[in-house]
Amino acid sequence: MEFFCYHRDRPGSLTLREELLEEHWSYMDQYATEMIARGPTFAGDTPTGSVHIVDVPHPSAARAFAFNEPNYQAGAYRDVLLRRWRNMLGRTMWDFPGGHTDGNRYLVLGLGSGQAADLVVPPDRDELIAYGPLLSDDGHTWLGTAVLLRAADPDAARAVLNQDRYADIEVHDWQFGGRPS
């Protein structure tokens, strides 16, 4: 089962996150084979959160992944968005044909309810790093869409989703994550 996890930073937690960086990476290393995508979000140069998309056996394993994370345990995060997710691209971020560093990267979260939207992958899939619906724990109810992509700017990133089908669309600067090589 695939899950989208977005830990949002607590204001003023940068020093704590820096202190726990090695613990965070070591924790994530334990999930290397389950990881579909990962990386921090930013406002300018300041980290604002951490995205992880994982394939684990069941919802309780996803909750354990999200809530045992060292930054969460230490209080660095203000909240966690954890939802079932469906990998519409069938690949990981490491398979993204656009490489890891060229261009601007974004996390786009469309939060909604009611009739599902954006269940078909957009035609320019070569700019998509990860794409799929956010779902209820049982996988049946559509709750929104999560996208990682390369785009010219935040407005172009936002345009990947059908604007009038969501209660809110968030766009965050994002970059490929993981332990530096």
C-alpha cells in the first residue's frame, strides 16, 4: 500500500532539525526499498517540511513510519498529513527522466472532497516526478491529489490540477531528498 506523508515544520524548529539530520537520514535508510519519493519543502531557503511517499504493507505500518520519525518524536513538526496514495506513474523519483537537479521542483497538494478529480495523468508526464490521488485509509474515498513536478514557476505547477475541483491547492518549493552522495 502506498502512502503520502507530509511532515510540516513547527516554526523555529530549524536548529532542532539540523541537530537531528543524521538520525533522520538513518531512520529513512531503513525504508530505502519502500521509498517512492522523498525530499524537503522550502519557503525561500528555509525548510518548511518533509515529504515521503512510501510503499508499506498496511496503514499501521504507515502510521509507525510517520510518527516514529526522529524529528516528529522530538517535536520539530507541527503536524503530519498522512494519506493513502496511488502511484499513477508507476515509478520512483529516481526514475524521473528529468534528472535530480535541473529546473524548479514543486509539491502541489490539491485538497478536496466529493467527486474525484485529476485521476488521469496529465499529457506532459516527463515533467512529473510523482503523481497520484490522496485517498481515505480504506483506499476508496478520494480526498485530493499530490504531485511532485518540475515546472517553470509556482503558477505553472498549480496549473497541473483542475483548479475548480479543490477546496484548496497548496504549492511548495521542493527538492529531491536523501543522504548526500
